[in-house]
Amino acid sequence: MSIAENLKKIKNDLPSDVTLVAVSKTKSNEEILEAYNTGHRVFGENKVQEMTEKWSSLPEDIEWHMIGHVQRNKVKYMAPYVSLVHGVDSLKLLREINKHGRKHSRAIPCLLQMFIAKEDTKFGFDEQELQALLANEELKDFKHVKIMGLMGMATFTDNRDQIRQEFHSLKTMFDALKSVMPEVSILSMGMSGDYDIAIEEGSTMVRIGSSIFGARQ
Ligand SMILES: *Cc1c(COP(=O)(O)O)cnc(C)c1O
């Protein structure tokens, strides 16, 4: 099937209140435009430099989401335009995003990345670290970041029960966060292999790449 057909099929299957981020990392401008021309506007990249090159050469009304791990020295390149930073995993990074948000007179929307997988390769806060971050007085001074919710990745495994448990625990953390920050609204969880489970467990935003664009090299 073509990119346009894949995209239409996935969108038909998604509940209307779940946002689809089309993950276009490693894919060409032509492939992205094929998705764009169906009316899709939300794209996700995991490298700041690649995203910035695409942003500068593709239509202005694309919403670019940074879904990967962000190095602090790269924040300045995406600060003028990024729509949502999914992978905020430290106070230092939040501080840097705030600094560059101020330079561009904007509040940059961010998700806090939670570590939910049973792997040691993935970034993110654990529950205690999240509590510590929320208790930090400095957070109130960040006028140029806007915490919109949480993001997480399940373990890369065929064990669907385990994936479900991990998403369930992230949803529990999200509900707890919402009780102290009622303005948060986004729970970013679910990729090509597990977005059906993520939606059943309460995801509001899925990040789907290979099921739209085909396998990556
Ligand atoms: C690459 C990536 C995705 C999309 O993965 P697919 O399996 O291709 O859907 C989602 N989230 C993150 C953080 C990624 O890096």
C-alpha cells in the first residue's frame, strides 16, 4: 500500500480524540509530502538537525514534534518553531528550553518523558524523580515552557501483557499528574507495534512511523 493509503487506514481506525504523529525520521521530503497532501499536518522527528532541515524546506503549516532524546546544545535550533517536545527527561533540559523559549517570546510545549520499560536503554524520569521535579520551586519560574503531559515507550518485546502493564502504569502517573496540574492533556504513548494497546490504556497521542512510511533502513 502507498503512504497515503496507510495513513488513511490508520486514521480511520483511530478514535477521533487521539492525535496521530506521523513519524518521518529518515524519510525524504517527497515521502513526507505524500502524507502532507492527504491533509496530514503533524510529523515527528528524532534528530534536531534533520527536523530543522525538513522544517526549512517543507510547507510552513506542518507541526513538527521532537520525539527523540534532545541534547541541550541543540535546543536553540528548534526553539523558533517546534510544536511539541516529547522527550524532556531532565530539569537541565527544561531550563535550556525555557531559556530559548524566552529568546523567541514563546512558551514551548513539552512532555515529560517517563521511564516505564524494563530496559536500560531508554531515557526518562521514574516516579520519584517526577515528584522531585514537580516539587522544585524553579519550575514555577519557567514562563517559557508549557508542560502539556507525559510521554513513554514500552519495552521492545512480543509480550503484550507486559506492554499493557507498562502503559497502564504510565496512565496512572498521568492521572496523578493531572490531579495536581489540571491543565495537562496529552499522554503520548503507542508506536506502530503497540498503539492498539496504548489506546485501550488511555493514550491521547500515538507516534507511528513504519506502519505509515514502511520500514526504515
Ligand atoms: C521511531 C519512533 C517511533 C515510531 O516507531 P515505529 O515503530 O516506526 O512506529 C515512535 N516513537 C519514538 C520515540 C521513536 O523514536
